Amino acid sequence: MKNRPLLQSVFFPFLALLFLFACGEKNQTIPEEKQVGSRAPSFKLNDLSGKPVSLADHKGKVILLRFWSTACKSCKQEMPKLETIYQELKPSGLLLIAINIKDSPEKVSDFIDGLGLTFPILIEENKSTVKDFKVYGVPTSFLIDKEGIITKRFFGDLSEAETVELVKRLL
């Protein structure tokens, strides 16, 4: 029992830092793991209706891929911004796909219905897509060009203006 204060002094601050980085409030850059300039990993996940969706289904489109969870405050605040970006750039060829990494389909459905989101929402069930994309926390986003190459990786909040500018360059 003598080690308890030491454990608390090390373990709890570590958990606090982990939580801070897992749901960041600022736009941060984490090591890109040589992803930028590489082909985006393929995946096949189900949408909320159970229909399988794969990245290959959308070849030739610019894709903004967003990993998120309902527990992330930042994610909840950003979803309306993402909907605005999607509605503005969808006619030009942008596809926004949001991959929920943590919640039940019912919880996700209630969440997106409450915000009126219209972009595709996929459910990550076995964490293989998270591992393939090296997602260490949410929100994490990837901008993928028409050839399937990752052109940008974002960790944390997205700047609406910067995101629109980057997407328009690829359209």
C-alpha cells in the first residue's frame, strides 16, 4: 500500500494527458507515419443500415475521412461544420465519410439524427481500420485525393476555411 501515492502521482496524470490528446480541442499535428503521399489503406465497413461500404467504391472522388466518437466533445462541436463543408463541396465531388470507432449503431444513429447529418457514417467494429490508418485518438481526419493517395492528416479540430481550401485544390 505504500506505493499507492506513487501510483496515483504517475498514473492519474498519464490518464489525464491521454484523455487530453484523445479528444483534442486544438488543431495539432502528430507524426504522420509516412502516410502522407501513400495510398490510403482499403477498408470495408458497414453504414448504419448495415450496408457494406468500401473505400474502393468511391475511387475517383476526393474523400475527407473522419474518425470520431460520440464521447468526444470536440467531435460533437465539429460535426455541424463538417456538414456545412460537405454540403458546400459535395456538388464538386467531395465525399465526407465519418467512421465511428467506439459506439453502438443505435447511439450513433441518435447522435447524427440530433444533428441532422447527411454524410455517410460507418461503424468500426473490430478496430482494423483504426490500426491501418494509425489513429491514436479522435478526432483524426485524412484528406484523400482522386487517386486514393493521402494528401493530409489532421489530428484535432479542423479549421473550416483551411479544410475547404485544401479540398478545393484537389477537386
